[in-house]
Amino acid sequence: MSQRQPDPAPGASAERGFVLGLPAPGVDPQEELAELKELAATAHVEPIGELVQHRPRPDPRTYVGKGKLEELKDAYAASGAEVLIADDELDPVQQRALENALQARVVDRTQLILDIFAQHAVSAEGKLQVELAQLEYNLPRMRGLWQHLERLGGGVGTRGPGETQLETDRRLARRRVALLRRRLEALRKQRETRRKARRRTEAPTIALAGYTNVGKSTLLNALTGAKASVDDRLFETLDPTTRGFEHDGRRYLVTDTVGFIRRLPHQLVEGFAATLEETLVADVVLHVVDGSAPEARLEEMVAAVESVLREIGAGELPVELVVNKVDAVDPLGRKRLANRFPGACEVSALTGEGLDELRARLAERFADRFEPVRLLLPHGEGGKLAELYELGAPIDERQDWPEGVFVRARLPRRELRRFAPYLVAEAHAAPASSGG
């Protein structure tokens, strides 16, 4: 399951899966397993059976207790499933014990998510990140691949060659990990160069963050006119997509990022630095929430996103909460959302409701970044006018005067000194413009 698999052909039957979960005592098992079932469906696995055991922590050897393991064997055999899916990351011992007991393939939550990421990776960088995360996940589990040699028992020629091959494979895997890290580091530097170029324009940068499937890509499209994929499936966006929009003569850059979930595997938090970095370097994070979700589920999703933002070091960034999908919420539900998230922008990326207010709010947030100025640039210094345009500063007015080019613009504050020699007072500019 952790290797790249093509999407099944239309009409192809999904793989049959049996879901196993260990919710803590007092936790609703259906709520706990709902996300795992959605993940399974996204990976083209149809959950046809399930078993839960309430316990504070998994059994260190068999994941479930001994009695429950016998019940699992009977239930799994009767279900006709082809794969067992566990709602936790299993360690190699637990995974092997379940495989031996069921004589079946066992996939844990992390493998399932890695498989989905492998299916959805499009860019070269996304594919490298998936491969790196898979290798790091598989390295400590590689011993299981050589179980057929271990079962041969002792004797001349059985143990040595197996160990040698296993070490060879591990060494090759580690070498590949190092190579992937170098390639991703080179791509990270290229991304940093592009970001510096964007920073020179002083265009405010906005990162969309949120639980997977809350409509971030639809919001990106609605704000910027982009055409990002918006299929209704988990982890639809893996590669950072940056698009711009203009409001009141000023340009803003918006980046869509990977969706978060509860217990996002650490291999992905580390491996998917590309999208998460875009969150870290943003001027503001728009935390998008699904206003149509049930209240308890909404609380869970908000907490999960806040947790991941803290984990990646973005917890200190300014955050603007955006409640999406309000077109699917009745008036009473909207009142509840307003009470739960006071001051949050309520929008529908689908219908366009609230988007003008959201753009205006973002513009207000960055209003003090630019200083309104009047400049007179002599005709002999055309290079200065080119520099002004390169900055991407909003230009509200431009006129040709006998003395040079008069420009009314909004300059980034840090650039004021560079253009100080060309500043003109308002009293001087007004009469000249009326005559010029």
C-alpha cells in the first residue's frame, strides 16, 4: 500500500478493507473511525467490516488484547476482506503479529495516508517528498521483507545471506534517502530564491491553512481566478499553489497548502516542507474552517489545525479565521457560528458570498505597509521609474510633466529612503498637475 499505485480505471472494483480501531474509553467509536473510513475510500478501499476495542493504549505486541485478537481473526475471515486497516501507526512488531495471526496484509494509518499522497503527487518535488516519507517509514520495517529466510531456521547458508541482503537493501535505502534530501534541499533553495523575488515586490503573502477538504482550493480559485483542482477528496492539494489577486490597486499573493488531519504522520510533517514552508513565511495565515460541519467535528478540526501549525513553528504567525461553506448553513446555524467564532469572516467560496468583505479585510490588515507618496522623476533618470515598477508598488496616477514624470504611488516603507530625492510636496504637485 505504501508504494505508488495508479488510480483504478473507471468502473474497477475497490479493494475490500476491514477497519480496526482502538478508541480511548468513552470515545464514540463511529466518530473515531469516520475519518479512517474516509481515508480508506480516498485510497480506493471499501470498508466492509470493522472491529473496535476501547482501551487506554494499544498492546505493545499484538495491538489488540489476546481475547480481541481471536475475535478479530473470526470477524476478518468471515468478512471476505482483502486488507486490514488499523487506525494507528503500528510498530513493526505489532504489524507482523497481526499479519501472522490473520495471514493477511495489514496497513496502518500512516501507510494509508502515504498511499493517498503517492496517488495525488503531481509535481517532481511532490513525488520526491512522497518517496522520502515512504522510505523513512519503511526503513525500520524492512526486516519483515526477509521473514521467509528467517523461517528456514538455523543451518549453513540460511542466516548469513539473508542478513547480508537485508543490510544491502538498508544501505541502498539510506543512500536513496540522502540523495532525496539533497534534491529536496536544492529545490528548497530555488523556492527561497523565488520567495525573495516575491518579497522584493512587497506583495503581502497569505497562506491558506485548514483541515483537509474544507474548501481551501475552491477559495483560492474564487479569490484569484486560479484553476486549482477542487475534487472532493482528501489531500487533493499536495504541491503549494501560489496565485495573486488585486484589490484597490494593490497585489496580494495567496498560497494553498496541504490539508491537515488529526495525527498527521510525522514523516509527512517533515517531508512535506514545501507546502508547510509556505505557511511559515506567510504574512498572515487564513485558517479556513468548514462551517457546515457538525459542531463537535468542527471543534476537532480546528484543534487539529492549530496543533499542526504549532508543530511546524507557525503558531506565532497572525491568523485570520475564515468560515467557509456558509451557503450550506441555515440562519440558526450561522448565528451559532458567529457566537463560536466572533469576528471571523463568513464566506462561501462556491457562491462568492463574503469574498469582497474578505478582500477588504486583508487590504485593511496590510494598509500600513505602504506609504502614499508623490514623486517627480526627471526624464534623464528613466531607470528610477523602472525600479518603481519592479517594486510592484501600487501606482495611482502617472503624468508627464515638462520637468519629468509625476507619479502618485504607495511605496513600501523601507524604500522611502531610496526615492527620497524625488519626493514632492502636495502643495507643489497639485497646481503642476492641473496645468500639466
